[in-house]
Amino acid sequence: MIALALVLPVVLAGAALASIDGNGARVRIAKRNPLELRGERFFPGETVTLRVEIGTKLYKRTVRTSAAGTFAWKMENVVFDRCSKRLALEALGARGDKFEFELHTLPCPNRTDRVSDHSPPPVAP
């Protein structure tokens, strides 16, 4: 069950990665810790402006695609996990490529609710 909870956000991200305007450009999550995004099917040598929101934090970056129309952005010190709450991404290419998606993760476990020992629950009188 725990493995499913850790993998589910990434699976959902893969399912959510569909081009908005039909041009075929797309971005996928390559790694979650540190977060690494990879783009493909953009115009070769194109400047792409990325805007990423994780929870309430905003990250921006401009990248140039390779001759194959790909790019990678490794976001050092940024982790995407089930406690991130939300990931929104927008990638705008200077020549018209566009890709965006939003992903909501599973609820984060509340660590204060855990029982620290293996004692049986109290019995009512």
C-alpha cells in the first residue's frame, strides 16, 4: 500500500502529460528527488519559458531545446512527493509550442496521529 502511495503521483503525472494545443510538445517528470523535468517535441533550438508551481512555491526558468527539440531541467534541492500537494507546469516555446498540466497528489500522512507504541487501545469501563 505504501509503495502504491509513493508511485501513484508519478503514474498520475504520466497520465496527465498531454499536449493542450495538439502540437505534440510535452514535458514529463524524469525524477522526483531532486525534481527533473524533460521536454520533447518542441521546435529545435527554441527558447522555452518554464513556470513550475509546487505547493505555494513558484520556480521559473528559460531553457533552449536541443537540435532534437528536447530539454532537461534538474531542479536542485526541489523534491516532489505526495506531501507536495500540487504540481502545476507551463512550458511556452518562443515559436508557439505550448504544454501545461496540473497534478494534485495524495494527502500527506499526519505524523501526529500515529501511535508510538504497540499498546492495545483503552477499554471503556
